[in-house]
Amino acid sequence: SAYVQDPNDKPSEKCGVLNVTKITEHGKKVRKNWTSSWTVLQGSSLLFAKGQGGGTSWFGGGQSKPEFTVDLRGGSVEWASKDKSSKKHVIELKTRQGTELLIQSENDSLINDWFRALQDTISTHAWE
Ligand code: I3S
């Protein structure tokens, strides 16, 4: 289903498990480290927590913090070219701060929903 901005103008939220790796940090290439992450889109922020398995959820327990947070304002998303990854369904997310992430799921419709949600968020917050 399509991602729709909340009509009451509350911060929109979307979450799920995605495979994520940074490829660039502060404009500098970093080594890939694909990790399954609990991912939350909250307003103009994208938050990543360690994947399930550890037993602690940063919901649930409330003790652990997100691994990292990305500010989507001024960023861009596109489908990653083949040279970026051998995986299927890979989104390339670039932030204004010079971080580049690859975001992937084997689930075609799930990743398409995320792509639209990220695009919508970036365009909604374009002028902030
Ligand atoms: O872009 P690369 O370097 O081919 O990325 C692959 C490597 O990071 C590899 O790990 P090491 O070469 O550090 O051991 C990963 O296991 C692969 O998953 C990476 O490539 P894909 O195509 O899966 O994004």
C-alpha cells in the first residue's frame, strides 16, 4: 500500500526490518557492513536499531538507543546501480551530511513502499 502523509499533520511513522549498510560517512568511503536493522521513519528522521535477536528492543525495554539516525532533509534516494551492490532491490540514500546508505530487502513490495515513503518524506521536508 502507498505511504500516505497523516492527514492530521502528526509526524508520519513507518517501521520494519531492512538490511542496511553505510557506504560513505562524512563524504568518505567506508567498508560495507550489511546489518539487519529495525528501521523507523519518524517525521524527517530515519532511525536504525540493531536487528532482532539481541533480545532487547528499543521499544519494549526502552533501554537501548537507535544505532544511528539519519536526517532526510535535503537528502536524496534512488535505486542503486548494479555496481553498488550485487543484491536485489537496493535503495541508495544520500544525506546532506555526506552519509550514503544502501537499504535493501528481498521483499519487492516492501522495499517499494520504503522507496516511496523516503521519496515522500524528502519532498515533504524539502524546504526546511
Ligand atoms: O561492494 P563490495 O565490496 O563488493 O561489497 C561486498 C563486501 O562488502 C562483502 O564483504 P567483504 O568483502 O568485506 O568480506 C560483503 O559480504 C558483500 O555483501 C558486499 O557486497 P554486496 O554486493 O552484497 O552489497
